[in-house]
Amino acid sequence: MKVDVLGVQIDAVTPSEALDVACRLMRSGSPRYVVTPNPEIIHAATADPQLRQSLNGADLSVADGIGVVRAAKKLGRPLPSRVPGVELAQGLLAYIAAEGKRLFLLGGKPLVAEKAAGELAKRHAGLNICGHCHGYFKEDTPIIEKIRLAAPDVIFVCLGSPLQELFMARNLRHVGSALMLGLGGAIDIFAGTKKRAPALFRGAGLEWLYRFATQPSRLARAGALPRFARAVNAQKKRERL
């Protein structure tokens, strides 16, 4: 079932259900992609039809932010739970390794993807990381050629939004049969250059607050949250008419 939040369709799945779907997509033998929208991404999509189309064209869309879950509840279409993209990826890594699939890492600053590859290989025995590339590129063609030569089954696309959603949508037919997952800053977490919020913050739905506190550069984007909330209230009022 899909839930509409400001025109973006979110799959009503639990974390375990999302992982099951991702595994099926990985094994499908066809190019697929997964998006992980949070309130900021969804609000941006209200003013960007191309981003909205890229989000809604995904084979799986999960609510990465607690704000999305709360918005859906307010709209009377509750989602089972939040599905953090980094946790979905971590769950999928075990299956990638166990089934002998090939993983490509795309994104982050120079050397971050390389470091992430090394760290993930240490944590997951048998994980085949067939290639990696930083996210500072201007043209898709050289990257797509590198990906096609590596022949991955799964690609972690960590370019940040909207770059990663647009990249996946326009290159879906150019990456062989790979499953792409848009994971934002997850590559920094995999590399160990950044940390996730402590469990206490995550459990209380305050991971966003931890990010603002530890990454002051994010404060410039903080205004998107109240704008998102106002837009959800406006959607609720329209639907009541």
C-alpha cells in the first residue's frame, strides 16, 4: 500500500518488510531503485516536479524520517514505522555477502568511498565490493562506464538529495541489472567519518536534532521542517473539503 504525503508516494512497510522487498528487487535481474525520503526531501519535491517524479518512479520508497511517519498519521494514513535508509542498507549487506552479489559504492568526498569499502569488507565476511567512486563528478558518462565495467548487482548511491534521486531515475536503464539505493550521507557512516545519533536519540525520534547539533552546516536547512509541517496541515485541510 502507498501513502501520499505532499504528492510523494511512500510504501507502508515495516523495516523487515522493506528488507524483504529490497532483497526481491536485488534478485529480480532487472534494474530497480529505492528512495528514502525524509521531510526535507518531500518538501523540496513540492516545488520540483522532476524530483517528485524521480521519487514516485522508485520501486520502493521508505520513510527515512520520523517526520514523515508523523505527517502520514496526521493525514489519517498511518505508516507502520520509520525505515532509516542506513539500516535498510545494513540489513541488505548481509544478503549481498551471503549470496555472492557484487556491491558498488558511489558518493562522498574523495577517498571516503574507498575507506567505506575497506570498513564494510572488514565487517562483512565475503562481501564483494566490485568498485567505488566519490560523488564529485560533473558528468554521468564516465561514472556509468565505470559502473558497467564493474558489473555490480547493488549500488549504494550516496550523493545527497536531489542529486541521487535524479541520478538513479535517469540512469536506471544504463546500469545493467543493478539495484540502486539512494542513501544520502550513509557512506560517511560506513566509512566511520561520521557517526549516527546515539540509540537514545533514535528511539525518541530525535535523530534530526542530533544531526543539527553535531553538524552546524545543516542549520541552514532547518527551515524546511516547519515548512513541511505547514504544508502537511494545508494538505489535511484540503482533503477535508
